[in-house]
Amino acid sequence: MKIIETVKEMQGIADDLRRAGKKIGFVPTMGYLHEGHLALVRKAREISDTVVVSIFVNPTQFGPTEDLDRYPRDFERDRSLLEAEKTDIIFFPDARQMYPERYATYVQVRGLEDFLCGRTRKGHFIGVATVVTKLFNIVKPHYAVFGQKDFQQLKVIERMIKDLNMDLEIIPYPTVREKDGLAMSSRNTYLNPQERERALLIHESIKKVTELFKNGIRDASILKEKAREVLLSKDGLDIEYITIADTETLEDIEIIKDKALYAVACRAGKTRLIDNTILMED
Ligand code: PAF
């Protein structure tokens, strides 16, 4: 497994691989890997000849009051986890490599950023779209695997690929959960035992909304109200949003026709957690 720290070297390797007819599979991450990331790496392994994983905590997607400085990092641990998954290359640039002096170019995917997390995390998706564009130009992948837990991020990237005619395929991957249902996230490590217990209410709300949907409830306001009751039970969580939205435009839906996204963002203590599911006829 190679560890590449410069843009130039990574681009050179990507060019050589492409010339040799190798399919490059890519998993962009901010490190502090968990089983959810490793599932994405396995998917990339399955469909490509060379697997590249980037580890870069991207400063442009954090707001001024967010957790950039305390974001968990452990390169040695990440390295051994990726080695065990037979990753070929870790791209591990520093901020100067990615954003050199006088850096001035940003990518904005309009519309999709106005909903869900974009309402409170102003500029977040500009940071994501910008760094992902840069990573695609550096790693030159044929496939890039993204988790559905960050559903809005996935939709922003899919839109960007189409709009900017980027020549690669985005592979969505289902959310990986702990045994008790908590969606895996690097931020779960911030939770103390009581907060972690309360965080399970998010999955409880998914189960509740899915059950009601299966029983024929299509009115989004009823589903959201029931979700709220679950999220606020047992000392509850601080709710940032509960949404029933169109799975493509992410706009709010009042009455669900065939399918919809149920998405929530909550805080357990200081830790912000998101989760979602697709409500769909069988
Ligand atoms: O999902 C993430 O970890 C990040 O948003 C990504 C895609 C690596 C961009 O920094």
C-alpha cells in the first residue's frame, strides 16, 4: 500500500494506471475510519482494479463554530485498517497541498444546498463540492463510492457530476449501522454513554415512520409529528430538523405519492447526528 502526500505524485500515478487500462475506485474520507467507511472500501475493491482512499479533513466544509479542530484523527489506525482491506493507495495531502496560497475557486451546486443540513450549515456543501471536485481531478477515478447516510451530500455530488460532465460513476452505498441501529459516524466517538443511549432514538424514529408508512400513512405532517414524539421521548434529543422530502430535489413533500426521504438532524449533547431512510412502496 502506497501513501501519497502530494497532488502531483497522485496525478502521475492516476495517469499511469489509466494508461495501463486499470479501473480506479475511489473512497473519499476525512479519516478516523469505521466499519461504514470500510464497507465503502470493500465495494470499491469489488468493482475496480486499484483502490484509492483519501484522508483529508477538509477545512472549507466546516463552519466557523463547527468541530474542525476537535475532529477525530488517527492516521496510524486508519492506515492499518486500510491495509487490512487491501487498499492500494492512501492519498493523504495536507491543507497546503489542497488549498495553496491565493486559492480562490469554489464549486456551488445551487438549489440542493438550500434544504436539510444546508439550512443551518451555510457554505458546507460548497466546501464539499469543491474538495470532491479537486479530489476527482487528482485521483481521476472511474468509480467513487459514497454512503447514503450523507444523503444530501450524495445528491449534491450526483448533480455536480451531471452538470459539470464529470466522467466517472458515483456508486451509492447503504448506511452501515451498529447492532443497535445507530448509524456509523466518526462523530459517534464524541458521545458519552448517556448521549449514545439517547442517540438510539434516531433509529427508533426511522422504525416508527417506516412502520406508519407501511400501514398506509402518507401525510408528511403526521409522520413528522410521530417522529418528533419519538425523538423527544426519554429525555430526548435537540431536534434541528425532521424532513419528509423528495428524493431528488430534496424539497419538502406534504403527501407522499410513491417514495420519499425521511431525514433528521439532532444533537445529543454537543454532538450533531444525522440519519435518514427512503420510504418506498414494497
Ligand atoms: O463524507 C465525508 O467524509 C466528506 O464530506 C468528504 C466526502 C470526504 C469530503 O470532504
